[in-house]
Amino acid sequence: MIDTLWIQSGYNGREAIKSMDAARSLGYSVGWGPNPDKSRCVPIGDVPCCESWLTRRPVPDFYPEFLGDWMHRGHGRIEFGATVSGGIRWFVKSAAGYKDFTAQIVEKNSPYPSSGPLVFSEVVQFVQEWRYYVADGCVLSTGWYDGSDEDEPAPELNIDWPDGFCGAVDFGRLSTGQIALVECQHPYACGWYGDDHAAYVTWLVEGWKYMRSLDESRSLSQC
């Protein structure tokens, strides 16, 4: 049973500040410091901190298959030692883990920032971007995080989310006017851009239950 939000020592990001009062209003305790009871706590902190609570490091799925129709640009994956032919300009990031290196644009005929594995996508221009906080297949909250108009609400999206799915999913408006997937992330160590802080706490708790279930499934598969 989860009953506590546990804040990484020294972590004073917006996510920690905004969640503390909301957590207490929902009946959760708030703690920090060493030696948390990980069976009862949800971590709030950076990527290494949160991932240290898991048995195995999660592998990102930035462009999941069920959102393929929302990409509106070419994309793919580069395995170790492979290259993409054609001298095309790509946006690339690590396929092995979050924050392995800063995502970047690789110009034509320039070296890749890592030998792989990488995910790549065609370079496009997003003029507005929003984050959707999804728990158990439902959007709990949204928040604007980049673009020309911070007051524009997030678009309503007709998406059949998989049962039980949890994540932070970013969408944006392209310069062409299309709404496209920016990327999808596991539900931890993600920036909070919304105003409904109680919904964010609920998303954190449900998301961490989801991560623990994935972690347990991976551990059992190794037995």
C-alpha cells in the first residue's frame, strides 16, 4: 500500500513543491531523507534517483506503436554500430535510457552522438506543445510547456489508450497545423506543467504502481 510521497534529498523542483500540500490533502504523508520504505513510498526526484528504486532500468518507448498515426514524420531506430544512409538531417536521442545524453539534431554527414542504440525522427517545427498525464488509460491532467501561447488549452485527442497504460505523453502543433506526438515517457521524473496539483499526485501514485508492476514482471521473467 502506498501512503507516502518521498522527496529526493536536495530536490526542490516545482514537482516537489506543488505536490506536498496536494498530497496531504489526499491523505498521503510526505517524507525525505535516507532509507525510505520503498514498499510504501513514491519517489519524487530526478531520473537516477527514481530508477534506483527499481530492479532494472526501464527502456524508453518514445514513439509507441499505438501512437504511430500521430507521428506525422519519419522515425526509426539505429542499433549499435549501424548508420542511416542518405545524409538526412535527424533529431536523435538515446534508445537505451532517459537523459543518457542531451537529445540533439545531427546535421547531414555529421557523426552521431553515440554508437547506439538511438531513436531518430525527421526534424520538424512544433509551434505549441502540451503534456498529457495519463494513468490507467485515462488523461488525468494536461499542461502547456512550450510555444507561442501558454493560455491555449491542450487539444482534445481521440486516442484509444491501452488498458492500464500510464505515462507522460507530449503532443504539439506542427507548423503545418497538424497535432503530432512529440514523445512518450514513463510516469516518473517528469516535469509538472499543470494546475491541478491533486491530479498530479494521483498520477504519480498510479504511475509508480504501474512502474512497480512492470518491474516485478521483468524480475519474474528472469527467474
